[in-house]
Amino acid sequence: MKDYLIKALACNEHVRIYICSSTALVEEARKRFDLWPTSAAALGRTLSVGSMMGSMLKSDKEQLTIRINGGGPIGTILVDAYSDGHVRGFVSDPHIMLQYNDTGKLAVGTAVGKEGYLEVIKDLNMKENWSGTVALQSGEIGDDFAYYFTASEQTPSAVSVGVLVNPDNAIQAAGGMIIQMMPDAEEEDIVKVENIIAHMEPISKLINEGESLEDILTSLFDDATILSSQEIAFRCHCDRATMKRVLVTLSKEERKKLIEEDHGCEITCNFCNEKYYFNEQELRDLEGFIERYAR
């Protein structure tokens, strides 16, 4: 089944809901980066939120970047999200496996740390980008985004994200949900949402049990109205032309070394781990092109 997300309204349209199933896209990231379980859970949770935040953008010319660094061993989590539902991203250290001793659950908060920040940068196709930064609350990702929406975007929100990992490290289930109070929400709406959140099963468990997003949504909100749905996926837009432009940014001395000493080079995209190899002749041809047009 392809990953997708749903946008909906509930509680007499006083509550906005985004819910996504992201198992395949998180598994794609895991395979590309050889992610160990805790790294996969941390990146997977952020990719899931990213896909839902991307769907909040107004046009296909807009995009956003999520950057998280809490001082933990995992390092930085970086995710790009786009309005058409695709995301890409990576973690500094893909090989983290930590568990909480008391529960046996993956210790995402320990891996990420909480002595740092969550930053969202939005490219809204304007003169300057918009950015919002908040201190991390727990490093568990969901709590941190809930605080971000409330503090930085002034939208009271609850965020549930989860990733289940099999013993062979493959992703068993992944997904997320963002519940936001609209400006005209009343006290009874807030109480209802708080009660739903307090009794809700983890979103990854619900997805793992085979429930559709539509069924999950209507089981939580009896008056939910689905506004739209869209597919989501892990996809990077890097290509050989992009990597050639990277080579052009190197100094002439650096390119000469690649030609005469290394006889070629391999460039790896940070966002998807795709590798691009350029042999000696291709580098010589590129150097000739640069010399002709740099005059």
C-alpha cells in the first residue's frame, strides 16, 4: 500500500487534523542510509511530521526545512518537505541503537538529546525565508513539534508520531497525526480533544494493526469531515547535472587533483545517499567546458 495523508476537520470544524501513513517512505530512508533502529525512529518521526507540514504549504513553489539538534549522539536531523507530499532527509549518525531500560522502547529522546533546538525554515517564494526556532522539550520529536506549533506558529497542537522497527531493522509501521485547534475552538472542543489524546493508542500501533487512515480518523472523531488526501513518498531531486554544478564550485586546483591524481571522483548526495561517479574523461570534459565559458 502506498503511503498517504489525509486532511480533515472535526468538532464542528473547530479542529483541524492531519494524519499520515508513512511506512514505505521511512523504510526507503532506512535502506538508503542503513539506519539502525533508533536512528530510523528519529528520522522516521521527523519525515512523517515533515510530510504533513509540507501539505500545509500553499503552492508548489514553497518548501520547508526542518533542522533538529539536541546535543545527543545522533547529531543533526535534517528534513526537506514539499507541498506535493514528497520528503527527503538524513541524520548525522545513522548507526544509533539505544533503548530505555524500563520499557525496552527505542530511546529516541536520549539519542536526539534536549539541550538544543528545533528549527523550521519556510521558503515561501518571497524575498526572505521565514524561520521559527524553539528549544527542544524532550527530544522525542512529537512533544517537540507540539511545542513548536504552539509557541512559534501560535497554533495549539498535539502531535503523535511513531515508528515500529522489526528485529531485522526493517520498518514494520510508521505514521503520524497532528491535531490543531482552530481560532474559534471552544472549551468543550478542547476538553474533547484532550480526552481523545489521553486514550489514543500510538499511531504506529494503529497503522500496524491494518487500520486505514479513514477508519482511524472516524474512530477518534465521530463527526470528522475529510477535506483531501494525497500520496507521500521519500524522494530526492538530485541528479548528475546537480552534482556537476557541485564540481564547478570547487577550485581549479581541487578539480585538477581529481583528474590527475584520483582519475575520477564519486559524489554522494547527503539527502538520499545516492552516489554519482564521474570518470577522468568526464572531469576533463567538464574542465574544458569551464575554461571555454569562464573567459
